[in-house]
Amino acid sequence: MENAFGQPQSVVVLGGSSDIARAITKKLCAARAHTIILAGRNQELLDEAAREALDYGASKTDTVIFDAEDVTSASAAVAKAFDKAGDHVDLVIMAVGLLGNQLRDQSDVAAATRMMNVNFTWPVAALTEVRNRLVAQSSGRILVFSSVGAVRVRGSAYLYGGAKAGLDRLCQGMADSLIGTGVSLQLVRPGVVRTKMTEGLSEVPFTTGVNEVAQNVLKGLASGDQVIWSPPMLKYAFAILRHLPAPVWRKVVDR
Amino acid sequence: MTRERLYGWGRTAPSISEVLSPTSEDMVAQELAHATSVIARGLGRSYGDAAQLSGGLVLTNRSLGGIGSIAPDGVVIVGAGVSIDELLAITIPLGWFMPVTPGTRQVTIGGAVAADVHGKNHHRDGSLGDHVLEMRLVTPTGTFNVSPTMDPQLFWATIGGMGLTGVVTTVTLRLLKIQTDKVLVDTTRYSHLDDVMAAMIASDDDYRYSVAWVDCMTKGASMGRAILTRAEHATRRDITGDSLVAPKSAHLRVPFNAPRGLLNPVTIRTFNEIWFRRAPKRREGEEQSLGAFFHPLDGVSDWNRLYGRRGFVQHQFAVGDAQSETVVRAIERLSSSGVPSFLAVLKRFGPANHGVLSFPIPGWTLALDLPIGPLALPGVLDDLDEMVIEAGGRVYLAKDSRLNPEAVRVMYPRLPEFLDIKNRIDPQHKLASDLARRLHLVGK
């Protein structure tokens, strides 16, 4: 069960080998998390993340393999993760995502479809299963990784940003639908984070490390804010950026 | 049956449960037979998640009422859902008082037994369990009369057992004879923690009631300044008039959650300062009503809303007599962390009873009210846990909302014994609460 400070004991991480997910898992284990179920596509990386969780204080870890390009795998992957967790799951983190290569993907129908499947359709299918299970236990939290790129979609990353925008808006509705069920959903909108996913990209303003994101996520879990921005400053930056006239917006973001 | 969002008095970590208010023992037994997970709830005054059960069934005991006639020796049978407030309204005019009362009258007798509550007289009279003669207990495997001689194992597992051994329906307890509705209070102000602790060790035994309020927000020379109040029931010889009137119910209320940040280091420091300066340096024999002395916060209902939407945690620990240094270190840790805390309550505990999970151990106990918010708070309390464990002490489960299960196993070494007894009367592990799940008290 989650305690008064929003510290969970039992956690399922979908996309559990990503750098951000690992940074968050470590911090959760250092607090109260004792059961960590990591789901992802790479067994080796998941095992590494699981060992790390044990080092940081978890007493039980397990892994589940799935392929986010196969949207029919979502429900079974969630079911497996919940079964391995045992009787009660306090927190589900949805950190599945693929940045892709916009220039290459935008002219390739199969690649564009894959971007939608991994960043939107698979997560929505999985969240549907998660929602059912948490509502049945009348408690629990869902943390969904969106992106600042979802707030206003850029021309130079419209596949990733567009899929995340869909997920972001859908989750706002899902969060409202959960009121009164005992379950809650929070969105995380990080800026650019230095990870293996963004390796090689040029650094834009408000780029942070994974630990800073994890820190902000933990603060957000404690406060219960519906949207967690990282860094928090982005909330104010985007309050302006999202309303810029289109020509100005294009100049600012796609230099 | 209704679906309700429940939380404890600290208003943290709410969860949704089915809530039902059984009107008879048979109905309780039926529900226990059919439910998959169930816990009893009284007036919701435990601070954390002890009386809620997400996705399960919560049986409120308020319809299990009834107060029997009081025998000449003060023995009375009370329905578990009767509040101390309701009981005192009947008994005080007849010259009887609760043998032990916590800081509020707004708790049910059943809840008070489950938490084995203590009061300002623990050093003399022990906790409530010491004054319970017998109970009716409905468990998943049957309904039993339990007492220190009838199934003493189950009796002492239920005293302080956080409701995890079943639903108490009636309690037989022995009341305390009083001659008036007043207490005579001696108040002394101390500017150092060491002085007040020395005074409590030296002369608490001279008083039935004793408690100190400690300021945990001052640093340096005045760290841990305190106000010590000690009292005795006034007899007819002590005062003019022999009125026996029960305390009145609250006439003030907090109608909505206070805005975030109302209670911050500045306002709390100011409150503590006023509280401290208002107290006399020394005053003896002041006449106070029972309500004013025992239940000062009952004058304002819903005062927990002052802590705002995010609520607060209460933290109470106990350590042995030889570990008074731990109390000092804990207050130092708090005052240096800058985490705001209202006046803390410091008191001495007498001998422990046989309650398997009962909180009091002889020595010291310190209770703190801490608003949720400061990022340092979870870590500071984890540090206090470490100090308390090192000192062989423990944290009070009725107030807890953030302990970890490993710490509880060390703090309550008789936990395996408790789980054995629970397993005997609840082999299917139906009796559970959010607290029990969080601290691994359900049994496996």
C-alpha cells in the first residue's frame, strides 16, 4: 500500500529498462518500494535494471518481455506483470516510447505506423488493462510519460510529438474518468532528457539529466499534481510557447 | 452498503471501500462469513490507514450501541460503537469517569480497545486494556467472550490489535469514581528540555495525570522549552460546589480545508511562541473542567482541516527510561531540520500490559503533529525510526501512516505471536486494513 507521503510499495514499470524508468525505480526502492516488476523488450537490460532495484532496497523483482510494436501483446503483458507482482499494485509507470528518426520515418508508411503503435496504440491498450485491474482493487496510481513535445507538436518531430499528444490528451480524459474509483492518473511532461534515446541530438534549453526527472516525478507523486513537468520551469515556458503565432513558433522551435 | 472514500484523521492516503453499519452481533458475524476482506471502523480518529480497506468491506460500529447500568464497583457493559463522549455524558453525572481517556472524546470504545489507547495517567494506571474486564469478539471462525482469564491469548491480541482479530461488539470495563467534574492543575514552564524531563522523573508519581508540551521549533539555548501540566481529580473537600456535568460538545468547526501553506514554519513558530508565553511560570491548584484538561481540541470539530488538503502525519514513539537521550536527539533532529511541527506532547509511560501489539513500554513517549509538504519530512521520520529502533523503542500504530514493514517487525518483537493467534481465528486472512497490508500484518 502507498503511504501518507505517496511512497508506493509495489510497482509495475512498463518500459522498465529505459534510463528514466530506471532512475525513478531506484529512488522508489530507496523509499518504500519492495516489489518491482519490470516489463520491456530487452531481457538483458531488464535484468540489469532488476539487479539495480535490489541494490537500492527492493526485496522482490521480476521481469516481463513484450514487443510494443505488437499492439495485441499489451493486455497479456500487463496481466503477466500484475500476476508476478502478487496481490496489490500501488503504482504503474507507463514509460514505453520510441523517438524514431523523423526525417526517415515521415516518408515511410510502415515506420509512421510503427511510431503510432509504440507511442500511442500499445500504451492505450496496456492502460486499458491497467485501468481495469486498478479499479477492481479500488486503489493505485498510474504515471504516464508524455512529453513537452506533446503540448505543441513540432514539424521536425511530428510523429513522436503527435503520438504523445494523442496519449497526453487521452490520459487527461482517463484521469477524469477515474475520479471516485480510488485510482488516479498523473502525466509526466519532461523536456529533452539526456538518455540513450536522445544520444546524438543537439541540446536545447531546459535539457536535464534523468536524475532530475526522477526527482521531479517523486515530488509529483508526493503532491499528487495531475501534470508533472520536468524541469518545472517548462510549465511556465509552455504557457507562453503554446500560444505563440504559428510563424513565430516555427522560428523558435525549428531553428 | 455504500461505496465511500475513507481516510484517517490525518486525511492522507484515502481509499475506496464498501461501508456497512451492522446493527447486531449476528449481522456482524454474517458479514464476516461472506466478505473476502473486512475491517471495523469507529469514528475514524486513528491518524493513518488503520480503519480503511481499499476494495474491501468496512464495518462501522456506530450502530452497536447501548450502555448497561453501572455496578456499585464501577463495572459497566458498553456497546463497542459508543463514543467516550456519549459514555461520559451518562457516567459523569453519576460520578464515574473513564479510567483512561485519550486526547479526544470522539473515539468509540471499540476503536479505543483496538488501539489500546493511553492517557495522561499511563504512568499510574496503564492503558485502556488494563481496565477492560471482558469483551465480545466476532471473528471469522466464531463469536467469543474473551477476558484476561477466558482465552487470554486472543484477549491480549485484541487489546492494541488494530481491529485485526475481529469486530468487538461489547466491552466490559471498570470506571473510575469521581466526586466532582473538576481537576486541580499544577502548571510549570521550563526553558530547557533537560529540566522538564528531570522534573517528570522526580515527581510525576505524585500526580495521577501528567503531560508536557514541548516546543520542537526552537534551536540553541531554548531548544525543547516546555510546559508541564499535572493534575488530580478535585474532591468535594478541595473545591466549593460539587457539580457533576459532562463536557459540552464542540461549538466551533472548521468548515473547509485551509489553504495550502497556512501552517508553515512562521505561523507554527508564532503559535508555539504564544502558547509558551501564555502559560504561567508556575501556578498551582488551578481548577479546570474535565473537558478543558483532557480534551482541549474537542472544542473545535474537524480541526484536522486546518492542515489543508494534503493533511498531516502524527508521529508518536516510545523509548525506555534508559533511553531519554533518544528523546533529546529526536527533538534536536526535528528542530535542526526546519520541518515545522506543532507543540509536541511528551509523557511518561508506566509498565506495559500484556497486549501483544500494545504500544506503551515503560519510559518516555513523544507525539508530534507534522503537516505534509516539506520534502525533508519523510527522510527525517525515517531517521527518527532508526534512532527509536536503536533505543529498543517503537512507533504507535494507531498514529502511523508511513512506517515500513521491516521496522515494525523490529519494533514489535511479538508480531509473530500475534500473527499465529490471528491465523487461528482468521485462517483465510479476511481481517485486513490498508495499514495491515502496508505493514504486512494480514498474515500469509
